[in-house]
Amino acid sequence: MSNDSNRVSVKILEKEYHVACPPEQQSALVDSASLLNKRMKEIRDSGKVVGLDRIAVMAALNIANELLAAKGRGELEAGMTDRIRGLRERVEAALAAGRQLEL
């Protein structure tokens, strides 16, 4: 990651995460976090899935399925996949750092 990164705070299921992100990608990161938060709340509120880890996995599977379906329809540009992968890696790193702090 570039030295030009800023720390961006995002809130997912009432928990705040700080993610390093280049300034030009901050808007996309915030939008991604908002989508993830919305999906996780929908899954949690359905009452069919219990536990934050399971809710996160179900949300990730749903979003990945939609991504693959859209990719199959040719709706995504090739560069979008790399951007999503990069954002996912940053969120996973932030979650791992948060998990280490909680222990």
C-alpha cells in the first residue's frame, strides 16, 4: 500500500473499523462498507443466522454470488474485480487487526 494512504473509519454492525486506503479509493471503500453493513443487518435481522462470523460469511457469499452472476453477464469491467479484491483484502486485514486487539 502506498504511503499516501489515509485511515478511514467504517462502521459495520455497530462496530467501527479503521482501514488504510488511498484517498482516491475512499469513496469506494465507504460504499463497500455500507453495502456490507446493509447485507449483514438483513441477514442478522432475518434471525436465520446467528453469530457475527456466520453472518459475515453469509453476506460475503451472497455478494460474491452476485458479483459472479454480474461478471457472467458481462456487466463488470476487468479492472473492477481487482478493485474489489483489494478492498476485500483491506477489510480482512482490518478485521484481523481488530480480532487481535479483542483477545
